[in-house]
Amino acid sequence: MTRTGEDTYQRFEQHDDGKVIVDGDVVVTTEGLPDWLGPVVRAAETVEPHQLSRFLPPESGHGRQSAVLVLFGEGAKGPELLLMERAGTLRSHAGQPSFPGGALDPEDGDPATTGPLRAALREAEEETGLDPTGVQTFGVLPKLYIPVSSFVVTPVLGWWRTPSPVGAVDPAETARVFTVPVADLTDPANRATAVHPRGHAGPAFTVEGALVWGFTAGVIDRILHFAGWERPWDRTKEVPLDWHA
């Protein structure tokens, strides 16, 4: 059975065909995935929340429920991830690359069961024009927390089984949509440590003309590590961030 992380997907039902069906309409399955995604599946089944981040959802339940779509596809250079770059005019996280995603809407359903799955696909469609029917969700990672915005984020793992055209749907919200080859993310030359003026530091990637840092880079870093794809890189190589980051 696909790993759920705490009690997030307690309504899952295991079927003989390998599918896990929640509430009859949302399907999470590892059936038919390409072999190279096997390490990601195994990592998702076993990783613990504290192994992904030191920022975990408050026990009080405080925080705005949200979800992101960690979408793996296959391009000219092999496995790749879908990312987007936020518009530079936004009040928060302007110009920052991220996974498609956002806060749960009431129509997405229960945050403790299927809500994050629906929200991740809905937000990806709204932001990038992605056709969600071409995405196979194959797992979720434990809920994480972004203190600066008080978001409780569920990373939803997807396989871009049937690719569709993507692009910035609303230029006021999204500057561009792009894919990054996993080979570039694992290349030590593209890795660095991002250092904020306030003193905190974290993994970063310089890929496709963008600096990927913060929550998104942290999730990518942990996936690469626990999937066994990480290559040794120079953690003393620093990239400074400005006060607006």
C-alpha cells in the first residue's frame, strides 16, 4: 500500500490490481510507472516527516492547508520535474521558482483524506494549463510546514503519463512554466547553499536560468537523497539571497 504519512489517508482501500481508491473517485496507484521512478516510490513509502524537514505542522492544528504537485515527466534529457516561476510583481515569494500548488478550497474536500490530491491537481491546472487527466498520482509525502506563511503543505507525487502543453495561465501570478531534467538537479555544478541575510541556509539549485531555493529546493533535495540519486556536491558553495527573498 502506498505510504500515507501519519493518518492522512486512512480511508485508502487496497485492491488486487494495485490501485488504492479513496472515497471512490481519487486514485493513487504505482501500477505502470516507469522503472526509474521505483526509488521515489520506495522513498515515499518509508520516509518520516522529520527526515524531510525540521519544520513540521504545529500540534495545535494551526496553519492553512495546502498542497503542491511534484510532477515527474520524461523529456529529451530523461526524467524531469515540472516547475513554475512566480511573477516578480507578487507581494510574497516574487520571482521564486516553485512547484504548482496552493491552498485547499472547500470543494477540494477533507484535508485529512482526498483534499490535498484534488487541490494539487486543480492548482496545477489553474497555474500551468496542465491537463490533470494525464497525471497519475502515485503517492504523497508527509505534511510539512512553512513558518513564514503558516502553510501546512502536502507534497503530492505525480507521473506525467500523458504530457500536455503547459504555460503561464495568468502572467500576473506566474512568470513562466518550465521543466528541469533530474540530471541537471543532480549535477554538482548546479548545487549550492542559499544563505538568507537573517542567517538561515538551505539547499539551492541553479538550473534553467533560475535559482531554486526555499521549500521547493528542500523537497527536491530530500527526494534526490532518499531516492539514492544525490551526487556529492560542495556544500560550502554559497549563494546569497537578498532581504526581499
